[in-house]
Amino acid sequence: MTDLEAARARLESAVGRLESAAGGMPGRPAAAAGDTEKLSTELAALRDERQRLLRELDTIRADYRRLREVTATVSSRLDHAIGDLKAMRGG
């Protein structure tokens, strides 16, 4: 598991815990309204961060695929060039 995937898993877990906590709050006293607002703000921030991380992960995956393609092309060209040089050397 990559660092980014581990961070995503931790974030998902935190969001789940906040959603569970927020879901059980309607029966709490009115004095806790500020707590509910703070939790809602924190939950929104975590959701935004989660979306940002998911976009970043998608970008990294696309970059990785492109890098693999370039690496394969370069490797193939190098193999061909080495073969040509060996043929020119006679061996």
C-alpha cells in the first residue's frame, strides 16, 4: 500500500467516524449546538480533503501509466540500438 493510499484509508476512516458521531447527535442538549456546528465544519473539511486526495491519486495513477509507457518505449529502443551495435561489431 502506498503512502497516498494509506492516507486515503485513514481519511475515509476519520470521515466515517465523524459521520457516525454526527448521526447520533440530534438527541443531545441544545448547549451542544456549537459542537454540532464544529463537527459539521470538520466533516465538510474532511470531505473536501478526501476529494482533493482522490483527484491527486487519479493524477498520480495517470502519470504512472504514462511513465510506464515511456519506459517501455525507451527500453525497446535501447534494446534495438544495442542489437544494431552488436551486429555492426560482428558479434
